[in-house]
Amino acid sequence: MRTWVLLLVLLQSTILLAQQPNVVQQSAEDAGILSWPARIMSSMRSLLANVMYTFTGGTTEKPSSFDPLDRQSRNLPKADEKPQAEALVQHSDAVKQVETNEIESSEVSHAPYRNNLIIDNFSCFGCRAAINTLITLARSRPSHATVHNALTLLCSTLRIQSGKVCSAAMEQYIPEFYYILSTGEVDATRFCSIILQGFPCNTPDLRLQWSVSLPTPPPKSSNRVARRPMALPTPVKFLHLTDIHFDPEYREGTSIDCGEPLCCRPESRYLPEHQRDQKLTELDKAGYWGEYKGCDMPWRTIEATLDHIAETHKDASYIIMTGDLPPHAIWDSSNEENTMIMKELNKALAKRFPDIKIYPTIGNHEAHPLNSFGPLKPVGPTNMTTQWLFDAAAEAWSQWLPAEALETVRQGGFYSVEVQPGFRIIAINSNLCYVLNWWQIYEYKDPYGMLSWLVEELTKAEEKQEKVHIVGHLPPGSVECWGLWSKQLDRIINRFQRTITAQFYGHTHFEEFKVVFAPRSRKRPLAKPISTSYIGGSVSTYTDLNPNYKIYYSDGGYKGASWVSSRGISEATAKD
């Protein structure tokens, strides 16, 4: 009871300090005695605000030259006008390379991400103080209702989100968060060293310094090294789809600026609070094919996209689909809805590509709650488990994957499959390294044993002289992926660099590529590039983007070996 009273005082102080930030800052600077509580309060507010921001997909930066509200400049008609689907299609003859992020296998660079991810405005001190308070509270076993009501009040009072979103989000995340904090050997130092890895929040806990065992490299002259090209008369053409984010609740004519993580839904009827005395204009209403600002995809646009691909690229050999099928409705998801979305999209793909193999992966939005990849066996009073997701994925993917691949899908969402003689695809569940996957704090050492399994599969591929493409959702090497996990994957890639010929990911919604380098040494002071990760742009417009997909020609080696198709929502609407 005493602990809970202290927390209530802390939460109330947070509210008061948040209402008078200038006073707190001035007092702290002048007297020097209020700096530590001010930092705690600031960190707690930043923790909630930035976590909610990241949960809703806010990690994507909008282009500085793009104004999503300026629909008039894009000649958009009224929302009740029905455009033609044909106007959606645009083509690009060259690959648009947006950004190259160089990542050495011996370390992870976080500098490019500091300005737009959860580490903004944090300090290690504030994080540890806040988490220590929550750990003490969790281990005192307060009632779920008490914690839910207090944190919902804090979230809504600080205007981090609406009361509805705060309440529903807390309802989802409190059980797992408090179970993790109240059991095991979790402490604030370990917690903050993972979620704030871009700052010097290092932990002295040597148990976190785990590593994956790697086999001895074969002799350079050995035939076990996969040297041979695919040796086909024509290159292999394949399609990359990612981040579709189908929203079953998308409604034309609803508000595009509702003040919540996802708009264009039946409840998105109002403008933000400071504008609620105004009526929605046509420029504020969701369009027929979709919207740029804070909205996901209506079914009609997804169907138009798939129809275009099926008509234009009938000769594709296979499809990789790198996750994130459900919408950004982080407060309004469920096991049942996520499973339904997975089944419906797979059904739509199978209908249009009946003779083409599809190799899917799981995204962080497939999980419920969002980002949660926890125990396979139920734990805690609410029987928390991720087994339902892996079972649902195995059932949905059974039309494309062999039985042995489905077995490992059920064990953790990963698999290995031979596409053709000499070529293999290995799908990994890279969401396991996501810093917002709280369960990796609970089970931090190679969750599900996936990386060890990956080494075994690559060793077999090396012995068979196979080439391998790795596919996943979350790109390793960014501040969103725990650095130690990412480093272990880089070690694996470095060891099998002659076998792994490419990697493919999604998640960022941007078209990018990243280069992985081997560690420097005295003998090799210059970094040697060993692998390239290709990151696909999203089908979803979330946020300020046109839907797109990507076609690759593997083993092409000539101009135009890959190209992008970008589908313009605004142009399609305007040409009706």
C-alpha cells in the first residue's frame, strides 16, 4: 500500500510538472535541487509519449517538401467522387535508392536514428529511476484495475493520446509488462541498457554478453564454399511485398486528422480538440482510394494493387512478403482480427497467383499486443503466449510451405525452404530483437534458439553449395534492433558471406538498402562490404507515401536489374 501511495504521488507530480515545465526547469537550474525529480518526470512523460509514438508507426519521417494537408495542390476531388483504378499505376525505369546506412558487423551505429526514435529526450538516470519505481510497484502486486486507471489517467492528462486510446492500450500492455517486471531477474539497469541502447546505459551484467557458436570456416580452396552462380538461361524474377497494413475499418469520408494513431475510421469523425468547433471540409475527409495522413489501406486499393501486379508480372517466379499485414490500430487489435487479416490477404494472393510460390514472414504488427513475441507456453494469470500467432501463420502458409518448414514456423515464426536446386530462402523472425518487444528483456539469450538454428541451416546450405537469401521484417542494425542480437546476426553473415547473397526486409516503409561490413583488423584496416540488405517500400500510405512494390531480377547483372512501381493515390483520385 505504501508503494502504491508513493507511485500516486509520483504520477501526480508528473502531471503538475508537465503543466509547468518552464517553472520546473528554472528552479532546477537556479537551485539545483529539483533537477533529479524533474528529470524523472520528464523521462516518464517521454517514455509514454515516445513509446506510443513508435507503437503507431511514427518512426517514419515525412518528407520535408511534402504537405499531406495540401490536397488542393494535388488536384484532389471531393471524397464522394469515384476515381478509376487504372490511374493508380505509375512506373519507374530505375531503382530509387533513398539511403545507404553502413553498418559494421562489430558495432551498430545509432547516430542516424537519434532524432526520430524512442531514445529522444531520455536519460539513463531518468529511465532507471522510472523503471525501478515500476518494478517495486509490480512486485507489490497491486490490482490490475488500480494500475490501469492510474496509467490511463497519466496518459490522457498529459495528452499523449485520447482517453479511449490510452485506456485500450494500457489494457493490452499492462499484464505482460508487469509480469516481466515482477518475475525473473529483470532490473532497471538491464531494462534501460536494452531499450536505450543508443545512450551509454551499459550494464555490468555479463550474462547479457551471450554469443552464438559458429563453425570453423572451410578452407578457401574447399568445394564446400558456395561459389557457383545460379547458371540459368534467364534471371530469376521475383516480387517483394511488404507492410500492406490492411484496415478493415477504413471508411471514405471520415476524418484524416482525428488526433489518434490511426484515422479514416468510423469513429474518426472529429478534428483535434482545438478544432472541434469546426466542421469537416472536403479536404479533411478520407478519399476513395486512401489517404496520406495517418491512415492505412482500404481493401479496394489492395485489390487494385494485386490485380495490377498479377496482370503486369505474370512471369514472376515467386513472391516474398515481409510482414505487417494488420493496421496501425494499436489500441484496437485482437488475436482474432489479426488472424482474419492474415487469412484474407493470403486468400487474395492465392487467387491472383495460383501457380506462384509465396514466402511470407511475420511482422511486428501481426503480434497481439503489438511487438509482443513471448513464451510459447502460457504464463501469468492471463495465460500470455505467442503460440497462437505461430500456429495461425503455419495454417495460413501451409499452401506454400512444406511440412518441415511449417514445423519451425510453429516454434518461432522462422523456416528454411529450397526454392530450386542450388538456391534456398531462409525466413527469420527478426522482430525478436525489437527493443519494444518487452519479452526479450525476460528471455534475452537467443529467443526461441533461432540464431543457433540459422547457423545450422546455413552450415547445411554451405555443404550443399547452395546460395541463400535471408528474408525478415525488421532490418537488423538500427537502434530499433537490440545491438547485441544484431551483432550476433552480423557475425553469422560474416561467417557465411559466400553463401548469403542478399537479405530482404520491410518495416521502415521506405525503399532503402543497407550494407554490412566485415570487422576491421590490422591486416584489413579498410572495411570490406560482405552483404546487402534490401528494404522494400510499403504498400500502405502510412504516412505521406504512395503504395508501391518492388520487382527484382536475381543474378541479373545488367542495367534495370530491378525496378520499382509506385502507385499514386492522389493522381488516381484526381483522374476520375
